[in-house]
Amino acid sequence: MMIEVFIKNMVCDRCIKVVRNELIEAGLDIKLVELGRVVYESENREVHEKKLHKVLHENGFELLQSSDRILVEQVKLCLIRLLENLPIQKTGTLSNYLSEETDSDYSRLSRIFSYTENTTVEKYFIKLKIEKVKELIQSKEYNFTQMSQLLDYSNVNHLSRQFKTETGMSLTEYKTLNQNFRNSLDQIL
């Protein structure tokens, strides 16, 4: 029988690789591994579920079982994927984008996200964007204006204000520090 499970804290390609390799090594018949989701075949669900829990726990992941927590993780992963390929590729508002991607009413997913994470979807997305700015600053490929355009800010001043609010320092101050103060995406909130 095919079994689909949802996993918290899978935020990058390395996470996919670790989960896939570890589950195969544990003897699971893996059919699909993607951000936040694994599909495997099992004739003995109970035995494989114990192995799954063990592998996930040992690698800093968590099995999601409630539909609300799964929805919250889907929202997070949609936003992370949105920032993978710049410039940001979405038409319309963030709320419309998330509704389409999750097949859920935005007011419902916003309410569940806020209740579960103690912050709004919008504030979470700002934190993700600020982490992306830090990454772009370290890459030294773009100036601040280009970064603001890539991340769909109305102008560089808007980006500068948000960056200062989130980090306590200006874009230039952060750049001159020349150090990595980035937060892991699974630790944002």
C-alpha cells in the first residue's frame, strides 16, 4: 500500500537528499521525496512507521499528523520555493498565490498559520525575504536596488526599512560586517 507522510523542517535540496538516503538505508521502499513530503510503499505500516519516526528524529525532522500543521508547512514551503528563483515569479497578491498553491481559502490558511506560528503569513514572508537579502549580499552579485527589484519590493527604501527593522542594522552596515549572520530557514519564527 502507498503511504504519504508530511514532514516538518525540510527546507532545501540537501534535506531531500538526507531524508531519501536515510529512509532507503532504513529499508523503506521510497517512491517520492520532495520538500515536506514523502511517499513510500509498505506492506507492514507499523514497522516502517517506527523506522520513519527514528530516521526523521535523528536528522532534525518531524512527522506532521494534524491537517492544520500540514497546511502551515505547505504555506512555508510555498514561500520558500517562491524565493528560490529570482526575480519572484508570482502574479497578483501573496494571498491569491498561496490560495492557488495550497488549494485553500486564504482567510482559513491565514488564521491557522497565525494561530499555529504566533505570527502572520506576511511577517513570516518578510523574514524569509530578509534572509534572502543576506544571502544576496554575501554573493556580491547585486546592488541593493537590484536586490529590491528581484524580491518584488516597490523600491530600495522599502527594503532598507524592513531590513533595519528585522536585523537592527542597515543594509550597508550588514554588508561591511562581511560575516554570515543568516538564520537557517527551518529556524525562522
